Amino acid sequence: MDHATVADLLLARADDDHPGLLFGDDAWTWREVVSESARRAALLTELRRPGPFHAGVLLPNGPDYLFWLGAAALSGATLVGINLTRRGAELARDISHTDCQVIVTDTAGKQSLAELDTGVADDRILVVDEVQVPDAAQPPSGLPDASALTVLLFTSGSTGAPKAVKCSQGRLAAIGQRASELYGFRRDDVCYCSMPLFHGNAIMAVWAPALVVGATFATRPKFSASGFLPDVRRFGATFFNYVGKSLAYILATPEQPDDADNTLERGFGTEASERDIAAFQRRFGCRVVEGYGSSEGGAIITRVPDMPPGSLGRPSNDQTVVVNPETGEECPRAVFDEHGRLLNPEAIGEIVNKAGAAGFEGYYNNPEAEKARTRNGWYWSGDLGYRDADGFFYFAGRSSDWLRVDSENFAAAPVERILFRHPDVVMVAVYAVPDARGGDQVMAALELAEGATFDPDAFAKFLETQADLGTKWAPRFIRVVDQMPLTGTNKVFKTPLQRDGWHTTDEVWWRAERGDNTYRRLTADDARALDRELRAHGRPYDRSL
């Protein structure tokens, strides 16, 4: 099918009796999904007031979320996907920032909104178990056009305050059609989505392409590592999505001899390690595909046949390059050793689309962020990467993940990949802490496998054997965490780690002297001495990040 809007795609399913939605033990045909969406669209139309027609949805994954998503598309409203993990002033800011006219939520959500100044009156907070929707309704006669804003999707907030990404009816419909072709969506697919529907990955990479081909969309309230395989078997899922560290948590569940006895054929997601992808494919007997593409849409890298291991693929145009953010010049091509390890870290820079930002529709109510994203007429992705001599791209972290140690700049992601080779490491985050002499020092947070303990001598010996570990890359500080802090989309949240530095009750090890490869336990006296040294050099530790 070739439809210009999401509303068109939904109406094409109005008489479709193929299963459209699975949740728990309940099922809805596409005909029923469209009917439920039309009922809520009628209510939204009644509630509309002058100004931006924005409906905030503060709900876990489930049928209500999908019905209100469809309602927004049919009525011409804009659904604002509100992050369920936000609380207090941050939650109020997200709602007021996006000019919500109504909020759709549940009892728990209404309690989290109590006493907050969101700009939305109490009588316009719709609790799904209480709100009265029309018994039946036809889709509105005047459907929105392709330019109408249909969703605002907040960024994960892993590098600052979340930004509300604009996505029009036309762009979302086009994304769905392109993804359905690129990743082979079929009518008989059951697409299992446990990633939050307030995030672009769920809407753009699963719901929209499933809608295009009329596949079945299956979901649960929120991601559960232990519930993953039972859900796959219950729904008969053939496709699943993931974000961030989801695969790592699924792999951390006890392995069973019949794990590969399931219906899965393929999975799609972002930011999993090569080790986890290989282990997941072996254990569950399905193909896992990594992709690259932000919800902003300004730079797209697609998979092609015969890609090198670890590569994202090639960009959609020849104007997508890797740029040194300090000089504005293109970075040299990556050089690898016989093991595929990067030998020239100067190849790392920011992924930039020099053809402009035609695919980027902007951030709502945030002109400064828009300007930063599109400076010099280029689209700056905010992601670090490198490309090889054949034009294949590789991901190297976020632009905020730059470190500068002894006047050498490098990215955190290559260091993280090296530390992740340690057999006891389940998850790793590398980040900068201040150096009294100027620049940064390297700190790493490690989440270890169950039952493992940090062995400082063994870890130091492990680092010595890593031939591609840059001379400035070895962490001076190691923090051992019980559980890595994550965003609501299962991405590592480095801000609290960087804010804490060595000011934590977690176990911290350090190399006390520069050039000393021996790690010893950091004491309270050590921490105070480090703080005194920073203050003496006019660089007191800033814990207000």
C-alpha cells in the first residue's frame, strides 16, 4: 500500500478482520482497533480548544495507548508520548513544555500528577478506566493532511533535558512503509514490542510498519527480561524490538536447554554489543539486526549485504560523513588491525549529513536545540562514529561522550567495548571526571555478572593484554555498581554516574599515582584529598550536572 498519512493507513484497516493487537490473553482485530480509535477520536474532537491540539498520554504499553494513538491520528490531534519514568518538576515540565490540552492517563498516572503545575485542569485529565467515550463513532470526515503533526516523541534524556521531536503524519507513514520493506515485515508477522510506546523505536520501528502490512502488534505494560520468552511463546512472536541494554538483561536470565524452541525469526534494535548479539542469536535461534536512525530523521544509515561485523551499514546519501567537531573537517577513514580493532582513534567524529536537514522536522518549542542540530546548514546527529575505507559506518557513542585526557581527545564507546571483553562484565559505562591539572580523567562503572567480584590485579592484567587500548584510555577510577542506571528506554544514563564521580557508597577502585597500573580501594581520605586538589587548582567537583 502507498498511503500519504497515518490516518490513511488506519482507514485502510477499517474492514480488516486480521488480528491487529494482542495484549495478555486479549486480542483485537484491526477492524476493532480502528473502531476503538474512532470512538476516542470523537471525544478528542469534542474536547478540542483553540491552540495546539496536543493530547499527552501518560500510560504504560497496552491497548489504551494504541487506541489513543489511533485517535490522535484520525482526529488531527498530536499525541505527546510522556515518559513514565519522569516525576515531579521534570514531569510537569514535559507536559507544560508541549502545551498539552488534555492528558490521558490511569489511576497511578493521575496520582503522579497530583499537586503538579502542568497547565492542564483537573477536568481535562482523562483516566482511562473512568472516561466515557462514545459507544460507536465513524472516523472524522475531514482527515488531517500529510503535514499535520501527529506525534511528539521525547528524546531519552541521556545527554540532557529531553527534547520533543516533531513527527508529521506524512513522515510517520513514510517511515512505516520504508521500514516494512527494509526489515521484511509480513502480513503473518506477530511483532512483539516491550519497549515503551512513548519512545520513537516502538512507534517508528514496530507499530508503523506493522500497520502498513496489517501484521499483528503484540505488547506488554513494560519490558521484562524474565517475561520475554514466555511472551514470545504466548503470542507466537516472529519479530521483536529492543533498545539499549535490553538484550544484556535477557541474556542475564538463567539459560535453559529449550530456549531456542520459540517462534522468533528476527529482532531489530540499537546499541547492543556484538558479544550480546552473537550470544542472543545462538541462545534463541533468531537473527538480530542492529540499525541506526534517530527519531529526528536527519541522518539514516541502512544495512546492506556483506557488511563487516559491527558495522551500521552505509548512509542513504554520499553527503553523510564523519566530522571533527572542533575543526569542522572530515575525519580520516578508520584503520583496523587483523582482529578488526580500530587503530586510529582520530577517525572518530560526529556523524553529519552535509546535504542538510530535510528529514528533520524540528523540536517543539526549542529553537536553540534546533539551531544546534542544523548549524552551518548541516544536520549534526549528536552521535559519534567512524567510517572505513569502503564507506561502512560504525557507532562510537554520543557527542557528550568525548573525553580529553592530557590534551588527547577520544570517545568513550571504544573504551567501553574493550572493557566489555572482560568475561565478568555485564554492562559498562565510561565517562569523564575532572583532572585537577586540566581536562579529564577516565572513570568506568562496571556491572558484574551475578556472583562475580572485582579483582583489581586480574583487571589490571586484563588491561595490559588489550593491544588496542589507547595509552590514555585506561580508567583511573573503577566504580562497581549493583545495577547500572538506565533511562526509561533502557539506555545507560551516565549523568548520575558522572555527577557522583568518586562521591558514592559503591565500591570504587583507583590508580593512585599516574603511570601506576595497580588498582587499590579508594578510601574516604583519598576522596577528600582528591577534592582538595581540585579546589586548589580552581576546579571544584561540579555535582550539579
